[in-house]
Amino acid sequence: MKNILKKRLYILTAISLGLASCEKFLDTDSPSNFTQETIYANLSDATKGVNSIYALFNQDAFTSRLSNSFIPNTDVEVGGVGASPDNSRRDIWSMEATDANGDIRTVWNNAYNAINRANLAIEGIEQSAIADNPDMKQLLGEAKTLRAMWYYWLVNYWGDVPFKLTPTRGGDNLYIPRTGRDTILSTLINDLISIEGSMKPASQLTYGVETINQEFTQGFIARLALCRGGYWLYPDMVMRRKEDYRDYYEIAKTYADKVINDHGRSLNARFSEVFDSQSRWEVDSETDVLFEVAFAPGFGDVGWNIGVAVDAGSHPYGSGGSYMPLNPSYVYSFDTLDTRLFKTASFIKYNANLEQATISATGIGIGKWSRLLMPTPSGSGSAKGTGINWPIMRLSDVMLMYAESENELNGPTAEAQEALKKVRTRAFPESAKADKVDQYIATVSASKAAFFEAIVNERAWELGGECIRHYDLIRWNLFGKKIAETRKKLIDIGENTFNGAGPYAGLPASLYYRLKADKTIEWFGGVFQQVTTPPPIKDSPGKGDNPNGFTRINWLSALYNDKEARPADYILRSWRGYTDDTGESPAPYILPLHGSTVTTSMGSLRNEGYNF
């Protein structure tokens, strides 16, 4: 059973300590009768104050939006887009959102609510008579890191945003303009550097990685630094990065190194176990996960809007699926010996009888989490509220950040290669490591450019389905390029598999399956190549014939619309807001401010530039 159940129940404690959202996103007022001095005079109440920040992870703004379905479509995760914009999260997926999109307002308001709670906690702790208590220092680090996380998300979606490091009170100026991203990120990096040395590693915390800890804060400094040292989109629709970017790669390298070498951590020997343990409500604070958002049973959407799909039925597990399935061109980029493949991608769902059932090529699920592993099923009518934790950062992510930063600064050195090797070694069976690990790394280390491309690919294979790809593509200035490449590849796959000719003709146009006695699917010839001789087909040539035969389903050929001799709607719609097939122009990933935010800002905020 989760430690978190014995701990916070922060959903409830936040009610008395929280700050209510309202139309003016900076206009917050505490309903509590307790003063800051009273709350932060003792460790117990100070902990509750910091827990009120964690509580906002339990709002829909995070659970079913920001964490995994508020993201634009990439070369990895792709949400289904309709025939025309519909003012929903689908417009965010296709990069067509307008200032009337309600999800934009929801996430923005929740972010500033969390930031204000963090500002209150930080001020209270710093002014407390027991501020030098080591446990208070730990709480201060938690609050500062949580604040930095929300600002990180804000700048990645809205660019320059209002920046405030003090709590809002009556009489304050609520109408503050935007601050540049470079200033925000640099300030947050320095802020976390100043506190991380006073924080405790997860091994010394009662609730381990369900709490912000030293190694996560160090890893998050690295993530912030790579963001600050990377590219971002300016209002004139040009991607640029600051001239001092190398300074931030140095910071990223330094703090990634601390995570890797100062805490005695190592990767879990089994990639699949990292995620299965989360689905089983188990907390592993010693291997991969550095911090995961904790959800008590009845809260959290992991396994509902992301994970292996399960249809509702009389069984006790309820229903769920993936809002943003995996891009089929991404799935078919995996080496077939890569053991991460069949944990990352789910080629099946479970029907109402808990039998494995087929899905479409454009609906390949994210297989890392499964509600069927929950130790206490939540009931036949359940959907949300699985209690499965959501990972924010893993050790392998930090290893790849180290490899990337070292390569940028010094080329593919032995240190950079070793960091990549640690991640890749776990992915392949022992029999394949000489070729798929040692020789592969030797080959991609031929140049700085080749090694960087390997990092781009490895982060996709290692972190796919964890919904952080677009953050990487932004800072690499590769978002537009990857969309164009993906669109072209999907078009070619559809045409080649339909026509049986071309570089992708060997991929499966169709799949053949049958259900075994144990209710699992048997694929004839597997799912990675077109069979040369189809198997006996069930009910063919007549009904009742070949009762043990296979059933055929359209697969990658469905990416081609043969009736109109064109790419399938999936390809034409998924990135509809980005029309440049050359990939040279930047992807329009910056979101507009919601109209209500602009209206209530009294002229301090406007939607300007970005082709709004």
C-alpha cells in the first residue's frame, strides 16, 4: 500500500489552507483564519502549508490536461483530431487553439494558484523562527522546486509570462506584465541552486520519491538549464537561443552529474518494472523514478486517459484508454530487439470480457501503465481515480541530459558515451549488446552531430508515452522538422503498404490474429512485417470454415485513403496547424492567453505576435 495514504491526504488539508482561483489569475485570497506566523511556527503546520501546493496536482488542470493530454502532437504522441477545430484540447493537439479555449484558462489559472501557494509557503518558511531547522530547509526546497515546475510549464506553453516571487495580498498590483523567459529561467535556476544543498535525498524522506527530494531538484536544475540554453519561439515567429547558452549546458552537466553519481542510484534492471510498480501502487525510491506525483485511490487519471485501453464491463477494473496514442511511424522506428518496445506500445486493448482485442494502427496505446494491475480494482463503473502515480522525472532522463550536455560542450567524449550506454544497455538482451549497444555507440560517436541525433532518438525510445517530447523538440529547434519528417514518413508508409512497393513495403499492410484459450491474441507472423503467405482465414471461404483460423485487419495500409488516392485523414489532420512540409519554419506551439485573462488584465497582457 502506498505511503501516501498514511501521509498527506493533501486533497483535504488543502481545503483549509488553499487559495481559491478566480477570474483575475493573480487575485487570490486565503480563506484561512491562520496567519503566516502561526502556520510556519512549527514543522507540522508548515508541512501542511507545503502540502497545499502538492494538492493542485489533483485538479483536472493537471491530471487530465497538463500531465499528459495538454500537449501538441509530436513525432511520438498523437491525439486524434476532428474534421475541423472544435475549441477543445484537440485544437491544442493540432496547434490551432484560440483565445476561447477553456482548457487554456483552466491550466493557466491552476498554475498561478499553485505558484501563489508556493510563494506563501516560501515566505512563511523564510520568515519563520525555526527557518534553520533542517526539516524546514527541506520544506523550503520542496516549495521552491514546485514553484519552478509550474513556471517551467508556463513558459513552455505561453512564452514570456507574468513572474511573481511574492504572495499576492490585498492592495497589491494585480496587473503585472510579462517577464522574459530568459529572466524567469535564470532566476529559478539560481533559486534552486541556492537551496538544493540543504535538501534531503529521497532515501532520507519518509515518503521517498512521492516528495520533492534533493536528486529531483538537482535533475530539475538540469532540465531548466537545458531549456534556458535551448531555443524558443519569439513573437516574430523566429526560433532563437541566447548567446550565453553554453553556460547553461555547463550547469545542466554539473547537476545531472550530481544526480548520477552522488546518490548511489542505478537503473531498475527491468524497464517494464518501473511502470508496473506504479500501476500496482508501489513506490520505488531507489532506482529510476526521481519524483512522481502521488495519487491516492480515487484520485489521478493515469490508467484512465493514458495507458492500456480497457473497455467497461462487468469486471471490477472499470474503463480507460489513451487520449494520445502513439504515432505509428514512431512505433516502427524501434529496433525489434529493443525490450522497451512492447512496454511502451500496446498493440491490443482489453474488451468487456477482459479478452485481448485489436485496435487500429492510429490507436496504438501507451502501454506503460495498466489499470488491470491495480491491487484493489476500483469497480465496474469506475474510470478516473485510479490512484496510479505519474512520473515527472526518471534517472535515465537525467543520464541522457548529461550525455547531451557533455556532447554539446566537448563532443561525444567517453563520459557522454558511457551515459548513453547505461540507458541503452538495459534496453537490449545480452545476446544483442555487442551489436546494438557497443557497436551502435561507437558508430554514432563518429561526430558531435551524429551523437546528438542519437540522443534525439534515444530520448524518444526511452521516454515515449511520458509526454515530455515536445519540451525537447522546442529547445532543440526541431519541432517543425520532426512534424514534416513524420508527416512524409506516414504518407510513404501508407502508400507503400497499400501498393506493396517502396521502402516501407515490408511493413504490415494487414495483421492476422486469433484469440487463444488464455484470452490473449496470437499474431500470425508478428506485427512488424508483411506476411508473404496469409494464414488460413476464419470463416473462409464460407462461414464455419477454418474455425481455428485467423482474422485479418487493415493495419498500416489504413494510412492511405484509396478511395480518394490521398493520405488518410489522420495524417492530414494531426498537425493541421503546421502547414510547412519542408519543416523549415517553426511550429506554432505558443498558446494564446485566454480572452478572459486578457480582459481582466486591464491592458497589462495582450495576445501579440505569434500570428495570433
